[in-house]
Amino acid sequence: MLGTAVLPAPEPPAASIPGNIEANFDPDYRNVATLGFRNLLNAVLDLDENPAKGYGGACFGDSGGPVFLGKVIVATGITGDVACRAAGRYYRLDTPFARQFLASQGVTLP
């Protein structure tokens, strides 16, 4: 009598995985990185993403993601790169223009 074997699904060939996504990428898992302060500009936070200092950063596609200071969102991402470790730029939410926009959208501001 012949038996039936159940084989695991084959791994996709490496060429089918986009270059900016790791093979074990899980879109349902939220990643978090610690950022260091670099500079405060008129409308932008310039943050340090140097992994040699223990920092991480925004990846390509993370634009609009929040930057927290404690439990307060203080900025949103406006740049990122494939390696997630270049100098990050984040749009400040404490500027008059940003606060006016947020208020017009019904956001309660501190």
C-alpha cells in the first residue's frame, strides 16, 4: 500500500522577495527603534539613527509614522531608507501650522 507524504511548502526563491523586505518580514508586527537627538530645526527634528550608538531608525515606507517622547507624539516621519539607519528627519507637530491642521481634523491637543 502506498502512503501519502505531506511535504512543507517550498521556500520562495530569493528573487521573488523584494530587496527591501527581509525574508522573515511580518507586516502584522510593529517594529520600534530608539532614536538619538541630533538637531532641532524650525519644522523638523533631526534625529540620530546610528546603530553603533544603539539607535535604529525609519525605513523606506515608514513616512507618517509617529515619534514619541514619553506618551506624546511629537513628530511624524518624513524620510527613511532601505537600511533603516540613515539620518532621519521628522516633521515637528508643535509648529503653529501643524497644530492648526491637527485641530482642524478634530485632534485634541495638549
